[in-house]
Amino acid sequence: MTDFSGLAIAGRLATPADSDWDQARQAWNLAADQRPSAVAFVESAEDVVAVVRFAAENGLRVSGQGTGHGAVALGSLEGAILIKTERMRGIEVDAGTGTARAEAGVLSVELAEAAQQHGLSGLPGSSPDVGVVGFHLGGGLSWLGREYGFACNRVRAIELVTADGEARTVDAGNEPDLFWALRGGGGDYAVVTALQIALVPVADAYAGIMIFPAAVGAGAVRIWRDWAAEVGDNVTSVVRFIRPPDIPDVPEPLRGTPLLTIDGACIGSREEGEAAFAPLLEIGEPMMNSFDQVPPAALCRIHMDPEQPVPGLGHHRVLRELPDEAIDAFASMADADSGTPLLLTEIRQMGGALARPAENGGALSHLDAQFAMFGIGMPMTPELGQAIEGRLDALHEAMAPWAAGGGYFNFAERACDADAILPPEVCARLAEVKGRYDPDGRILGSHAVSLDAAA
């Protein structure tokens, strides 16, 4: 057993001997059973340096974690110090250059609120309390993405600590290979302490959610697909089958009721937004329609993701096309008559700037897919967990005929290597970066790159 008495940090070091150990090791996703050797609640880059150097001296690994939304995919933390950055919450916005610096514990909604004070926005995703660092390292799929691409490609500099315990700042001109790898290739190469991000000139957007009874079924998904094929890059949307749980957090009329929802955003005026989404009313009269002109910070809440830790098991596929046969297969796995144990099953619109290679982009420059499918369930009991995993497998298999290659890092909720997600040539370059900056495999991230890929 490691003696941690020699590790001094300004933050807190928790070990299995502490009475609150179970709370300390907990991830946001309660389905993840994290069992590291210790948890370091760091407060600065200096703390991170101290932890990484201690790990190197004692034969331990390290893993950085802002929130732990995707912690199920992380794998075993045996012999590792989990570096939790949740206390590092500094944000600086430079309106003159249109950039922001966000420390490693900053949440998506916190960055959005800071940027909107200057008429600017980051690229918000669908969860308000996902960590800014994890969101960007894994790609960053945003409501503004079809117009501006993946969030990772708007990172201008990364402050980090490498496996040798050295604090560095990397960018396009300073250690560009490491800078490239961390933008969409995950966190397997260094522990990030802050990001410098180029914001976008979006002060508001027309956004919200339409809720229909799930009985509208596959026909509604076809209407959405045909509509989505015609909208401009300034519009992004998601169609979902949802089975809201019968709990007080869900509005009473919706509890336990199978639903079909369409949520989305249009960069533009109210008039432009209303015109863009009006054709969807062909589906019928919504049970609820929240579309309105909203500030950027509201975008990360329109998907209604939970804002408190919950257990979740998920799986995904990226799709090259969505013909009628694919929609029928999707609906058979998720609609009101399917008997699904999943909380939600969704298809997200991709394309636009998400499909075009970003100039000087990172490991995820673009994604050659028209749609991304994702399903998730809440395993409140072991039996329900087994049923959820079985349905996720069946859903994944059902959509195989229309699948594109690879996947999307931040939706890969199951443990797998990066080569199951990213193209071979990208993984080969990632493996070279890993071998150069972390030859001993000290840094532990989700979806690690295999060093064999560099061969």
C-alpha cells in the first residue's frame, strides 16, 4: 500500500481510510464504480504537478477528471491517483480577442454565462454541468456545431501537465503534435489544467423543444428527417423517443408517458427560427412547445439532461444515412410499443461544418456521418441494468446496415480503444504522441490509444 504522507498539495487528498471515501471517489455517472488508490482534489496547476511527480516516483498512474459524466468508459483505476479538478473554476473572457480561458473544473453552463455577458458564446452541448475540458477533449458536439464545427477545433491553447510532471502550454506553434492530439483525441496524453478557447459571435438563438405523444411514431421521424435535409447549417436538431420516469423531477403530465421530442436551435432572429421549425408542426399539435429566443447559456438546458448525478448506461452509432428502413428499425427499438427499458433513444443531426475538415483542426477534424444515434438507460437495479445493456446491444445491431465508420468519442459510453472510434491514420499519429510524451503509460484516459497503432 502506498504511503501518501509525502504528497503535499493545497487541495485535499482522499484515501480509502477516510470516512467519506465512497463520496470522494464517486463520479457524476453513478453507474461508474471508481476504485483508485487515492483521489486528489487539486486547486491549481501546481497541485497537479505535485501529484503527477509523486505518481512517477511511486509507480502509480494518474487520471484527470472534471465531472465524471463519461466515467463508465474509463476502466480500472487500480494503482492510479484520480485527479479531480472540480475546485479549479476560474474563467476569464477577453471580449477584445473573442477568447476565454477556462480552468479544468469549469462547467459548460458557467462558460456560457460568462461569455454571454460580452455578446459571445462557446459551443454549448446538451448538458449544463458537463465539464468544459472533457467536452472539448472528446470533440464537443454543440447546438451551434453545424455552423461552427466541433468545439475541439476552437481551442487555441492548452495548459497541461505531462507525464514527467512538467507544466506546459501547447498550441499550434509550441509542441503542435500534443496540441493536435488533445483536440478530439481524448485525455490520454496529459492532465489538462486549462483551455484557451475562441468564442463565437452568437448573442442569442431561437431554440427549445417540441413534445409529442410517442404514438406519432416512425412517421414523425420521417417528417423530421426530410425537414432536416433542407435546413441551413445554422439549424441543428435532435429527435428522441423518451420514457420519462415517474419521479417528482418530471412534470406531472409527462411522468411515465412515452413521448417523442424534437429539440433544436437556430442561429438567427425569432422570425428566422419560427420559419425554420414551422414545417415540423406537420407532425401534429405538440403537447408542449418551448421554442423561444434564448441566450447561449440556455442552450445547454433545452435537451433536459439531468443536472444532478444519476446512473447511466449508454451506447451509440454514427450513421451515414437514414432511409425509411432505418427509421422503421429505430422506431421498433424505441417507440411506445417497443417495451424498451431505455430512458431515451435519439438521433442527432450532423453534417454542415461538422462534416467539413476544420482548418488546422485536431484529432477530430470532422466526422463523415449524417446522423449520430445514442441510447441510454438508468440502471436503478441490477436486473434493469441487464435489460438496458441488452436493448443497447440490440439497438446497435439493428442500425448496423446504415452505420458509418468509427464513432464519436463523447458518445462512446462503453470501454473501447480509440481505434474503434477514430480512423487508423489518426490513431497511428495519436500512438506516436503517446509514445513520445507518456512512454510509461502513466496518464490514463478514456478510450486509450494502442501504442501498436504507431507500428
